[in-house]
Amino acid sequence: MARQEMTDDFVIVNGDVVFTNKLLDGLIQHNHNICVAIHRKTCYDQEDMKVITIDEVVNRISKEIPLSDANGESIGMIKFANKANQILIDTLDKMVRNKEYINAFFPRALQKISDNGFQVHYFEASPEDSVEIDFHPDLDEVRASLEKFTSKISLWINR
């Protein structure tokens, strides 16, 4: 575990997420200590890490949430600030000692934190500010976007 690196504020990012600076800046600047980046969609898939939000708080986070109950999807970016890093460390320490959590996704720790009375807030990002690369078409989409971006930079530099 990277506990020795968890002394200051930090953001956990899933390795398959490509995101804009705008999303990261918004998440970091959000004024709550535990904050999950989410976006809203008109419909959700079974594989989505779904959330149920009430007011400004994530009430539930799980792939097991019924599609009809979900009102957001976790992007895979979570900020921990101030003393929230120690809350996460303590929660993970307890979970790794319990066989029930051997195959658990990280958001299960967020749910436990919430269940233990700590509020997990959310930052709502635009769906255009991130993409999750699960399949080859997702990667192709990111590559095409980057090619457009780099060609714009090239035109600007070569003026």
C-alpha cells in the first residue's frame, strides 16, 4: 500500500481514465474532504460504477445499484484532503484483514467510509471532460481527439 505517500491531499485516479485539466482542477478545488468525480447520463450500463446522490452527498456507490435507481456514474477519480486521508487508510487497513473484501472494488471502501458516518461528496463533471478506456473503440476515440489537439498546437506553433 502507498500509505507513506498518503500524508498530504491526493487524488486517486483509475488507470483507464483520460481526463481534462478542467475536471482535475474542479475536483481539487471542491471544498469537501472526500469528493468523487461523477457525471450524469440518461441511462446507465450494468458495468458502470453507479452512484445514488442525495443533495450534495453520495449515498451509495456500487456496480450493483439497479440501473433504474442510479442518478450518476463515478468517473474513477476521488479526492482526499485534510484528515480524510487517515480515514481512508484506517478503512483500507480494516478491509484488507477481512476475507469478505478480497475481490472488492475500491469504491467499496468509499461505501464503508460513508456507512461509518463520513460524508462522501461529489463533483459533477461534464461527460466531455473524461473518457474511460475499456475497449479498443474507446482508445480510438481518445487517439482521434489527441490528434485533433496536437494538430491545432502544431498550427499554432508553426505560425
